[in-house]
Amino acid sequence: MSKMSKKKDKKKEAAAPVAVVRKIDRSKLTTETLKTIATQVKAKRHAQEACDEAVIKARLEGCSWVQIAAALGISPQGARQKYLSRIPG
């Protein structure tokens, strides 16, 4: 296959997803997509609140910042900086 035909094939491949998008009813897509975004943002907010509460509880129960950080998947310094001001007492 020549270099020129390879370039044409790549252009066709790149254009294919665009053709599919044009066939979708964009009004439904936009409405449903925006609803999905709103739902996911709400779920993320609730998950973050639950995580915050769990970190506070863990700290009050005596867990170290190293243990909490490991559970969060961040550094101990990052965990301490993020949550220290939220710990009562």
C-alpha cells in the first residue's frame, strides 16, 4: 500500500466518528447528557461528603494520618492539609 493511500485511509477512519455523531438527534443527546452530568455531580458531592465524614470519624477514633492517607490514596501530608481543619476539638 502506498503512503498516499495510507493517508487517505487514516482520514476516512478519523472522519467516521463524526459521521456517526451527525446521525444522532442532538436535542435528545444534549438533554440526556446534561441530566447525566447533573446526576453524576450530585452523586460525586454525596460521595465526597460521605468520605469527609469517614475521615473525621477515623481520626476521632484514633487512626493516624498515614492510615487515612493510605485509604484515600494520597500522601499523609495531603490528607492532613485537606482534613485537619475539619476535625473538631
